[in-house]
Amino acid sequence: MSNQSLSNQEAIEKVRDLIKGIDTAMLTTVTEQGLVSRPMKTQEVEFDGDLWFLTKKDTNKYQELLRNRSVNVAYVDKSYVSLRGEAELVSSPAKIKEFWNIAYEKLLETTPDDPNLVLIKIKAESAEYWETGSKTKMVKQLFSKITGKGSDESNLNQTVDLNG
């Protein structure tokens, strides 16, 4: 399936299928020194073009997002997905309670009523993915790496525009 043949809705559904069930994502933000990535717990909501993460206001990532909203989110499990987008910091006690689960209590050492909590909403602009389920693709990629021939990886991954 080429990236040109996917409609906006098909692209969102493809990404949704690829990241479904992956508990941890790597969020990359821009610091004054460059890029930094950190693991973030994935929300258990259906991907609709937006990703949601929960953090605290007294973290480096919060300060980084105040300065530069450009982010990348990477998922690695049954497939490899890299989403580029723009982050928005959302202070919504109701939305925080909607996403809250017991894992956050241990991870963030707080309760859902903590005024220091904030949501990171990422509007995905594009996604690049590599599927690992195809033995043919894996063999072709391995063969390319071993022989150094046919190293054009354009047929091994797909890029989709999530803005339509």
C-alpha cells in the first residue's frame, strides 16, 4: 500500500492499528542543547490523529514544550512507528481524571487531583512506519544489509500525511 493511496482516514486507521496495545512510547522534545527522548505511558484511547500523555508541570519536558512545541513520538513493538507533530499543554482536571489509572499513582507519585498535573496533547502531522509482520520485507531488508545491494529502503517503510 503506497503512501499516496491512503486517504486521511485510512492513514489514521493504519497508524491506530500499528500502535494499538503498545504501552510505552518515546517522546522526543527540543531542548536548548538539542533533542531529548524519554519514555511515556501511552493512553488507552483510540488514536484519532491526536496522542495524549500525562506529566507534571515541574518537569523538563513541560518547560521544553513551553519553548518549542515540535515533537516526535516513536513506538516500537510489533511494528515501528514514528509520528511527527505539535504538542499542546492542556490543563483539564476532568480530562486528567478520564485518563487516570493506578499506574500513574505509582509512576508520578501523586493523585489525579494534583494541580501540578498537565496533559500533553499531540496533533500528529505525519507518520512513518515499518511493518515487521512481513517475512518478505524482513528478508529483503536483511539481504540488503548483508550484500549492500538494493539498499534503497523506500519500499520498506511508508510515510503517511495525517492532515489530509
